[in-house]
Amino acid sequence: MYNPDFDEISPIKGAEFPEAVERLLGEKYFRAAIEYALPDVDFNEFSRLMRSCKTTYDFQIKLVCPALFGIADRTTSGLSIDGLERVSAENPAIFISNHRDIILDAAFFNILILRAGFDSTEIAIGDNLLIFPWIKDLVRINKSFIVQRGVSARQILEASKRLSGYIHYVIKEKKSSVWISQREGRAKDANDRTQDSLLKMLNLGGEHHFLENIKSLNIIPLSFSYEYDPCDYLKAKEFQMKRDDPDYKKQKNDDLLNMQTGIFGFKGTVKLQLGTPINTKIDAISPNMDRNTQAAQVGKLIDSEIHRNYSIYSVNYMAFDKLEGETRFAHNYTPNERTAFEHYIDKQLDKIDIPNKDINFLTVKLLEMYANPLKNKLIAMEL
């Protein structure tokens, strides 16, 4: 049932919507962001169109979809989705996916299902990304709900219960679907694994035992496959920074750079694949297991489905062979493609500016990002 406590984290709705629009249009940094992201758009016309939006659906159809498909046209070699037959207005789901890009994962998924005639999902977004107040307004009018991470240890359980309760409310009462990543933050080495803590959080809002609570959310795994990750060099840099300084923590400007680079950098081909709902497989998990074991088993089901549905590109085969010192997959790429990939890795390494730059370490980290999806898919296909 609806809980007034949800208002703190839920998307903006009703009379709040035009108020949030006016706050955004009066914010100079929002205008600067729009003019940077959409240089061919007249901001006065943009403002007029934005004010004409009375609901999130209006906003997404009139502004979000054209802007994001435009970004896809400029920064990808193609954006597509398969498995849409698994989306159902009558049977809402929680789509749990691997996480490559801070902004675009959920955004690309939503514009693709909107174009196919389905309603968009509500999107889970961490409060660590709400760097400025206007960003919070922007994501909340775009159907995002807030995952509160900046809370004290004493508040973690309360925040998790509220978040879980809201997700159950969205799916069971609002009859809407939800997108959430399989872990907190991106898997920077592309070795995608579902965190048990995510599944334990999802359980908190249910009224039955663990497996029934998880089944009631109708989990559908979703695989994102980016041919190139424009943030790969930033992720490699962070690996060395953390290696050299265990206390290293990213700053706000680092998140902004990652968001900007991810949105506007070249991504090659981007493919999304909806997997098979896992409820029938959950039925095979013993209800007599302890909750930790049950969570781990459900996580493995999600991971296996995500891994087997990756799209594999020549860069993945080349990274695997180069990392392993093999030619196992040489039939999947040409010598010219291998040379081009080596030049690409060198170019990304050149962008990393840090003290005591460890080229060998950074090279391995970059190669792992492209090899790990193939490694995990090979394992999943053998199961």
C-alpha cells in the first residue's frame, strides 16, 4: 500500500510536475547543460515545449526520446533491443541488468520500449549522482526514484525497507515496471555479478518468505552490450588510483566527467537483450535453505541469464586472445581489426594522466573490460 514516506524518494507527479519544470527552466546550469548536450536546439523553443508537458509521459515522448535517439545517432553505430515479447503491460516486472553507463543504460532501455509502444519503467538512481539540486528535479520528472546511499549506518536498514517497500508498491499497486542495476555502481572490469545485498533489500518489502517475495517482483534479467566503453580509460585510471591509495575516493567532478564521457563518447554498436523471466527457475531452489544461500542462488540465476545474452563483438574476441596470449578466436577478427584495436588501446592509455602511470597494469585492466563478457558468456553457455 502507498506510504507517505515514499514521497521523499518517488518520482515527481501531479501538481509537483509543473513546479519542477519551472525550477529547472529557471536554473542557469540546467540551461547550460541543455545547450551543451543539444547545441542545435533553441533554448526558448525548448522551454516552450517543456512547459507544454503536463506529465512524465509527455516529457519523455516530446523531449527525452528525441534527445536520446539523437545522441544514439551521433555516438553509436546502432542501438537495438531484442526480446520485447517479454515486456507486458499486464504483468509488470523488475528488470535487473548489468551496468555499463551511469546515465544511458536505463535511458536507452526506456526510449526503446517507449518506441515499441510500452510504458517506460521507473528507474532506480543512487543519490550520489544527484550532485546538484536541479539534477534531482530532472531525474524525478523522468520517472526516477532515489536510492539513498548517503545515510548513516543506523539509517541503512530503514532506508532499505522504504526502498524495497516502494518497489513492491510500484509493481503490485501501480502496476508499473522497474529498472535497477544488479549492483551498486558499475562493474568497472565488466565482470558482472548480482550483489546478494540487492536481493536481500528487495525481500524486505514483501509479506512472505524470501523466495515468494522475490518471485512476486517478476525478475527479468536484461543484458547491455556496448561494443566500446568510452569511460574505459577512466575506469582503468580508477583501478590504479585505488591500488596505489586504498583510501582513494572519487570526487563529484569525477562522476560528472564519467557522465559526460559516457553520454557523448563513441560506443560502437549497442545491443540490449531481454532474458527469460527467472520465476520458474526460482521454484527449483529449496525453501529449506538459509536466506543467504537462497539469495546467492537467485543471484546466480540472474547472472547466468545476463551472461548468456551478451552480444559479443570482435573487440571482445581480440581482448581475450591478447590477454591470454592465444589465437583461440582469431577466426572472429581480421589482422587489420587487431591492429586497429591495439591502436585503440594505446589511444585510451594516452588519455590517462596520473603519477607513476603503470602501463602494464592499465593495459591489463583495459583488456579485462573487453574480455570478461566473453569469458562469462562461455561459462554460462556451458551450464
